[in-house]
Amino acid sequence: MNTYKVTVHNEKETIELAQNIESEKFPNMVICLNGDLGSGKTVFAKGFAQAMAINDVTSPTFNIIKEYNGELPLYHMDVYRVENNVENLGLNEYFDKGGVSIIEWADMIEDYLPKERLEVEFKIVDENTRILLIRAYGEKYINICERVL
């Protein structure tokens, strides 16, 4: 695992970072987003989706998983309310469907995540500033970080 630290000063910079990572997307990519409420997880997901020509992304809080069709399928998940029902969701099926999975609150289902993935942890500094700790698990994800960060 390699860890990278990025500071963003506003939502626009968070979106740009997401779009830079999106430019390196590949089938079965898994991006895990962690951080407090309002830290930028959904902003990141929306920025990534916009780069895939998907503009109607909202937080999937009440749906758990929302599917979008873009250049690749996008599976946007919010597992905050999942608790003990993880097995029933069939998450592994999504990880192998050839799309990109973006998982908000991924640390809550850590045992179910694939070994190779990209984790982005959002830490609130002040109203606009965030420190992002980006952890790349696996060669593909390390290479992406080396290219775009």
C-alpha cells in the first residue's frame, strides 16, 4: 500500500482531483471514500461521474446502490446504513461487473472490500479545506496515483 497526501481548498479542487483519477479509470475499479458527514465524499463522486458524462448523481443514502450508465457503468454506493446486511447486497457482483464502484463510508464494510482498491479519506481542516489521504492498494492503483497526483 502506498499513501499520498493531497490538500484541497474548495469543492472545485476536489472535483478536479476526482476527474483526474477518472481519466485513468478501468473496468472493475473500486474507489472507497471515507470521512465525516460533509467532508466531500459525494462531491468527489459527483466530480468523477461528471467526467464520465453522468450528471444526475445524488447521494445514494436511501438506496444504498445507484447504477448509472456512462462510458463504463458507475455503481455509487452508500453503505452507512448497511450494518449487518452486507451479505445480502451482493457487493462482490458489482466489483466484477466491468464498471467503476464508488463506495461512500467504505470503512464500515472493510472486510468485504477487494484487496486491490483506492481509498480516499477526507479530513476536514476548516469550512473549505480538506486533507485527503489517498491509499493505493495494488499496482494498478499505485500507477494511477503516480500519474495524477
